[in-house]
Amino acid sequence: MSLELKRRIISALIMAAVVLAATWAGGMPFQILAAAISLLVYFEWSTIARLTERNFTGNLVAWVALILLAANIAFGDPAMSMPLLSGFVITVVLIVMIGGGTWWLPGGLLYAGLSGVSLAAIRDGGAAGLAAILFIFAVVWATDILAYFIGRALRGPKLAPRISPGKTWSGAIGGAVSAVIAGSLLTFAFFGRLSVWIVALSLILSVASQIGDLFESFMKRRFGVKDSSQMIPGHGGVMDRVDGLVFAGSVIFLLALVSGPLRGHVDVSVAEFLFGQ
């Protein structure tokens, strides 16, 4: 076994242990994990896009905003996280509009901030919150793993050759089918039932996960980098590991957020939106 493979396996085991322990515990441990992901994602985003060089003042404001948001995610009022993020993003948008700069700045703040806010909101609560975050994990991981193996086995037409030459339509479809199976099995394991609703959401989130993967590939190609960072030995950076999870988690969180007023409720949790719990 090569040294690089050993580093990759050890890193994967440590990451899995930390994430699963925090996921099982829920509450503040998971909120701290979500806040840390937010900060690390923005660090990598700002490094890739060279935001300090391109807009030093705007990037400094974004960092202050994200630190305040991360503190609220970890230790504050969950209901305030989305209003805070919205206000901070609008502020940075105005800075770019008035003073000039790059739109990668507010885009990074939104991407990183929504990562932490959505993950913390999905896990919020007891057993239902645990089922919700495990559902997202199952769909995203099934998509990622099976898309890779099925794509390599069947090959065929490329999905997006200019962005990510290794991805194929066979892999994308195989990953989506695998996600539907994984999401359905997890729901049945927790609640003893299946539904067209869960199948549809599994498919939507699988597509979102793959779009997230393609988006990060586009960003790295746009700025000429191979990995988002070298933070995780053998794996690259945090963004390389959570790109699909960020998109899928953000999509389900926003859908749940919008569904509240449509149902006549002020607030609908992600677990309630997913399972009716």
C-alpha cells in the first residue's frame, strides 16, 4: 500500500468519525461542525478566487460577516441565521455595486453561509432531524459513489466535457437511480413506509448534488486549480468533499423554507417537509 493511499484512508476514517459523531449527537456539536464547514468553505473559495487581491476591503467585510454568522449557527438563535445571512449578502452586494470588484465575493459569502445554515437546520431537532440529515447523506453519497463506479464501468457520452471530462451520462443516471434507492431504503428503515414524494425528492437532490459537483469543477477550471486546497491529506480541500452535499442541503432547506408560507405556517422544519414529522 502506497504512502498516499494510507494518508487518504486515515484522513477518510478521521473525517467519518468526526462527522458521524457530531451527526449522532446533534445539537451544539453538529452546529459547531456546520459553522466550521462554513468558515472552511469560504476560506477555500476566497483563496481560489483570489478575493484578497481583487477586493481586500470587501473580502474583509465578508469575513467579519461570516464569522458572526458562524457564531450564531454554533451558539446563537437558529431562527436568526437566515435573516443574518440575507443582510450580510445584501451588504456585500452593495459594496461590489458601489465600489466595484468581483461578484465572486458575494457569491462566496452566500455559498459558504448557506452551507452552514442549511446543514444546521436539517439536523435541528431529535430523531426526525437525525433521519433528515441521514437521508441527505444517503442520497448524496449514493449519487457520488455509484456515479463514479457506474460511469467507469459503462462509460459512454460525456456529461459536461468542458467542465469535468471524467463524468458521463451513464454515471449521472446510475447515480440518480442509486440515490432514489438509498433515500427510499433509509425512509423505510426509519418510518416503515415509502412514497412517490420521497422518490421525487431523492431524484431532485441527486440532480442538485451532481450540479454542485459540476459547479465546483467549473470554478476550479475557471481559476486554474486542481483542488480547492490541500487541507485534507489525500483528499484535497473541504469544498472537494462537500460540494454535492452543500447544493443538495441548500436545495432541501430552501424548499422547506418556502413551503412554510404555502402551507400557512410560519416555519416548517426540513424533517417535517421531508417526512411529515
